[in-house]
Amino acid sequence: MTIFIRILLLVLLAELSICGYRFYNVNTKIQPLLPEVDFQDPIYIKELNVLRDKVEHQEEQALIQLGDALLAHGYYSHAEFHYRQYLDRFPEHKPCQFKLAFCLDRTGRIEQSTQIYQHLTSMQTGKSEEEVQLLNLANYAIGRNSLRLNEISSAEKIFRNNQEFVPSRVQLVKILIRSNRAEEALPHLEEMLKEIPFSLVLNFWHARALEQMGEELAALEAYRSVERSAYLLPTDFRSSIVKPIRTSFGIASQIEKAEQLFDQGQLNQASVTLQKLFPQPPSPIIPEYPQALQIQGELSLREQNAFLLAELSIKLQAINIQNANVVKFKAAAAYFQLNQTEAERLWKILSLYEFSEQVYRNLWNLYQSTGREQLAQQMKSQALVVAGRQVFRQNQPEQADLLFLESIQDDEQNELAWLYHAEMLFYLNDLENAGEAYQRVLNLNQWNGRAKRALKLIDMKNQSAASNL
């Protein structure tokens, strides 16, 4: 009897051990989860399958890679699933914490994402550039989430405590101006403009602040700075998070590679890379297809391959792409095939799409070659205006003005040339001659608003100077 009981106990212990093992295995085994959709990107499909197999073979690092691959194409809930599994094993992994919070953020779970961002900022951070950047982005995300929940005072406090991160400081400035505290915002703007003088965002809010303070003259001058500024300061951190991940997977990664080869002048390698991607048009059309065709078009333009340019134009139009690039490719194909009439027609259309020095130079050369000197001079004048604008954007008004003056010599009726000549004189503080040049613009076009506003500003500056005497 005793032996029998012992045998039963041994069997029971064995069964409990097996059940425990199975329970543990089921609950700790890494499981992949892919969306049930028909992916149209064969490279991406292959990459997903490889990563899924690695996860099924319990390769822990593949979890975060699979999460990244899914995040790249907007499958946030599926990416979240893999990030959570990875954090179950490596809870202190800061980049994974951030990506998980980002997934929650993008799927509308703002409070939950904020909690994870806050946990991330409370963790001990090293002094590496990557960790500092991650901490700044997390604090910035917390502030943005507060704005989304209309918790303005909380957002202000967060951005104020994260001022070393310029986008946070910009958000602080916006809050101050929108709450009628422009005087407090102004020193922040002036300090940032010393570092980034041609930032479109900073110059716009600088003008808004001065306007709110009743500084009409200074505000008008600040608004003029907006016209020569560019978008140099992104305030949406998604571009710095998602884009590098997206261009690491699928066809997007190969297009990124082709663009890099193109920029390096390795045209043959770039062309081969693109041709391998789409031997046939995909069905349905995926976003990367027209992008690849347009890069191929730029390559064919460099190589002056009329046949390929015409073929690519037809392919783009077949998928309802009707943009400036299509017109450019068709015009170049016509010109290389010696069809100057069609090239001229298309370049004229293209000049309505974009203010391009190359287009005007093309027309200038074409008119010269066909003996139409007056038209050639007009196109040369326009090309010089575009070139001058580029020099002015590099903060070289004296050199830019030489190009505008040459443009006026070629075509005295060029309204834009006179306008930019006047602008250069204004920036060089030659107000008397600037006023005369602006008046010349109005003689050519009495409805030119920029010339009218500039003359008003000059008058205000003169009155201000007179009152200070």
C-alpha cells in the first residue's frame, strides 16, 4: 500500500511538473503578431517573414526589430504588442519605452502614453547624445500631450523646464503669445533668432509678438523677414522618429539607397537599383512606385535619354500623376528629339508650375538658337531674378542686387527684377533709392501689394527718424 501511494505521488508530481512547464512555456514564449492584410511590397513581406521566424525561434532582439518594421507602415497596435514583449524582458530599454509611448500616442491613448514618457524621463539617463535627445523628445511629447488635453498651464510648465530643447522653447513662446504675454515671449525669440536667423517659424512668431505689443513699425519689418525665411526648425518630432525607421524597411529602403547613389553621382548604380524594384507596375499601385519613377526620370534627364523620359511620363500619367515633374520630363524628351515647338510649349507651362532658373535658361537658349532675341532677353532676365533670390537667401544682398540690376538691363519691364532690386536697397538701408525703385514697380503694376506696403514702411521709418531729431 505504501509503495502504491508513493507511485501515485510520483505520477502526480510528474504531471504537475509537466503542466507547470507548459504553463510557463506558453506564458513566456515569444509570439509574433502580424496584421492580416495583403502587403503589396515584396521586399517588406520578406523582411517581415524573416523577423517573424526569428521571433518564433525566440530571438529576443527580433522583437524590437519586428516592432520597428510594423511601426514603419503605421501598424501601431501590432508594433505595441512586440514592444511590450521586449520590455517584459528588458524593462530598462529606453528607446523601446519611447516607441511604445509613441504607439499609444498615435492610437489616441494620450494619458497612457504620457505615463510611459514620464517613466522614461524619471529613469537614470547617461550623457550620450542619443540619450539626451531621447529625454528631450520625451519631455516635448509630454508637453504636446498636455496641449492635446487642453491642459495649457501644465504644458507651459513642461516646456519651460525643457527650454534647452529648441522645439520646446518654441511651444512655450506660442503659449505666451496666445495668452497675451508677448513681452515675456520676445526675449526668447530674439535669443533663438541669433542662432537661427532665417527660421520661418521664429520670424513669424517674432512678428506676431511685436504686433501684439503695438510695435507696428518693428512688426512690419519682422514680417518682411518672414518672406526670406525657410522652414528650418521642425516642431513635429514624428519626422525624426518615423522617417528613419520607415526608410529602413521594404521598397522604401531601396529608394533611399537609390537617392543616395544619385546624390553621389553614381547614376548607373542608382538606375539599376530602381529598375530591380518594379520590373512591372504593381497592382494596386503603392506610394513608392511613382516616387521611384520620378527618380528614374531625374536620372534619365541627367543622361539626356529622350526615350526613357517619354516612357516614364506615360507611366506616370497612366497612374494619374500630373505634376511639374511629368511636364519637365515631357519637355526634355521633346527637346532631345529636336521638337523645339513642343519643348517650348511645355517649358512655358512648367514656368507656371515653378519659378525655376533652369526652365528660364532652357527657354533663353531655345529663343537664342531660333533668333528670337527679345524673348531670349526676357527669359535671361527671369533666370537672373531666380538666381538673385537664391543669393539673397544666403544673406548676400549686395551680390544679389548685382544680378537684379543685370536682369533690369536685359528687360526694363521686368516687374520682379525692379521689386527685388528695391528690396535689396531697403535691406542695405538705402531708403531713398529703395523708394524710387518701389515706385518704378508701381508704375509697371499699380496693384503690387508688396511695393505699396514697403513704401508705407519707408514713410513710417522716415517719420520715426524725423520725430527723433
